[in-house]
Amino acid sequence: MRKSERLNKIPPYLFVKIEEKKAELLNKGVDIIDFGIGDPDLPTPEHIFKKMKEVLELPESGQYPTSKGEFAFRKAVSKWYRKRFKVELNPRDEICCLIGSKEGLAHLPLCFIDKGDVSLIPDPSYPVYKICTTLAGGEPYLMPLTAENNFLPDLDSVPAKVLKKARLLYINYPNNPTGAVCGRDFFEQCVKFAKANNLLLVSDLAYSEMGYLGDPPMSMLEIPGAKDVTIEFHSLSKTYNMTGWRIGMAVGNKEAVQALATIKSNMDSGQFKAIQYAAIEALSGPQDCVEEHNKVFAERAKVLVEGLNSLGWKMAPLKATFYGWVPVPKGETSASFTEKLLDKCGILVVPGNGYGPSGEGYVRFAITIPKERIAQAIERMKKNGIKF
Ligand SMILES: Cc1ncc(COP(=O)(O)O)c(C=O)c1O
């Protein structure tokens, strides 16, 4: 079967390979401590399930939704943004419902990238930015995130000839995979840079509700004038432990949001209405669950960081997300250390270079397992002589 050039250009999705490897080991009876995919293990809060049960049997739930989302859902998003960030969004044309933010991020380059156009993409980063730029015929330009620059891209180092062809600038704080956060000054710089270079600023805010140390993360749209150049992606996945429900939103610049809605209307017919109604409950109902989840992640982060530091690492406390971005010991690569942890200790982590070449030298620990299991992983590392 002849496959398209487009398909041949893309590698298998990172987690597909990892899930296969895990299944293989589980089959062999290995007790795996799984720090792999960032999928919260805590349950979706009860009031959201309760709402879902109520709306499931509404006759309209069985009918086609609109691809950009029910007006009531968009209104709930608008209210949530006002309450959380003091950002005003018009539910008519500045908000679009997504089948998870991955869906919107994946479709976006089809709206703005033609053959040869460039997307400016942090390296390492969530793989969808790069792969879907390539699928749309564009070229990713990678901006290294390093410990020396606090895992912030150096926008001023992008060469002028790249900038000439650049259309999209992807920014993601709190960051996957590095767990880094940024200050208001960096967001201001991004908006200024996007304006000066005629770029659409793509802010991925999937983890904004997962800040547990320091100031609460902010929306790019809080920066005055940001809406002129910004589309922001958000999601209920991590905030409310709803990864499997597949619901998120794109908000911000009207032209960009409507461009995405146009692509979507030709590709999907929106998210199941019952899920949208349950999402309204999530956004508008009690929010104490968010703080409770963060308390759990903060405790786990402490166990991981203190544990690794007892083995010679010098990790700073994690501030946000559920990711520990951990440098590999001397003499190891991302791949060799991942393999060693798995083979010697039954510990599954993600090799940092899976997120881009600058991720080489790191592995990512997702703390989506109970703290007792994290402590057990540290014990296993100690027993097997693994140290930094
Ligand atoms: C940075 C980032 N953006 C977006 C997503 C997509 O989340 P979802 O499609 O569940 O909304 C993820 C998921 O892991 C992510 O890490």
C-alpha cells in the first residue's frame, strides 16, 4: 500500500511506543512503577459525573452538536476566564469548543501554514506542535529550552531569515515537559515579539490550574493587546482529571478562533453535547477540587524531589504541572537511562529527547501515581545503585 509523503514524514506518536513497551513488560509479569504518560490518576470529581448522568438521556444529547460548541458551553468558558484571569471573551466568536485541546492544536496549522511556512517551536515541547506543522507542509524551527535560560526560549536569537517565513509562535507555560513556569515579563515579551514579526501567538495553557508553588500561572490574554495576536488553548483534562472526556477550548483572537472553527466544521461535528453540559458543571461548579488535586501533586512532587536529591541529584522544588524534568547521570543518555530504569528497577519514564533534541540528557517523571509508589521507586533506585 502506497502511503502519502505526509504520513511517511511523521514518526510514530511518542506514547504509542511507550505504551507498547509497557504492555510487553506487564505481560511478562513485571511490576512497573509508571511515570510515563501525564494522565492524572485521580478521579473526575463526583459532581461532574452526576451532571453527566443527568444529561446523558436528554433527547438532544443524541443529536449532532455544532462543531464550535454549544453556546451555553462557550458562555461558561467566558465566565470562567473572567473569574480566573479577568479576561473578557465574547462567547459568540472568541471561543470554540474542542475535542480536547490536542485536537485544536493539531488542526491549527491547517489554518495558517502553507508549504514552506515556519512555526517557531520550543524544544523540547509537546510533540503535536512540530508534527502537525509538518503535516500541514510547514517547517518547524526549534528554539532550545535549557537550564541556563530557565527553560524559556530566546526569541531574539531567531534569525531574521527564519522570521521572514514564520507564521506561528508556540508558547507553553506552565511547561510540558520541563515543568517550568514563567513570569509576566516573558509573556509581555512574547506579545511584543509576535506583533513586531506578524506572528500568530499560540499559547498552550493546558496546565494553568496546576501551579502549586509561587504565583498562580497567568493567561497570555492578560497582557494588554494580546488578543490582537493570540489564540490560547485550554483544556479540562488536567484541571478536573478529565483526560478521557476529551474537551477543551480555543479562545482569543476572533479571526484565529473562527479560522479554526471553519477547519473543524469540515472535519468533525463537535463534542458530544452531554460532555459539553458536564464540562459546564466543571467550569461553573465548586472549584475546591482543583486545590485538593494540587495538594496531592505537591506532596508527590516533594517525595520525588527529596528522594532524587537523597541519591545525589540537585533538583529544585517543582512549581507546577505533574512533571519532574530530571537530568540523567554522567555517562548516560536519555535513552540509556530510560532503559536502565526500566530493566533494573521496573521504573517507566519518558526519554527527554522524545520531546525534541534539546531534551537529550533528561528524562521526564510524571507524578501521576501515589506518593507511596514514588517512594518505592526511589528505594528501587537506591537498591540498584542508581545515583546522580
Ligand atoms: C502541553 C500540552 N498541551 C496540550 C495537551 C493536550 O491535552 P488535551 O488534548 O487532553 O486537552 C497536553 C496533554 O498532555 C499537553 O501536555
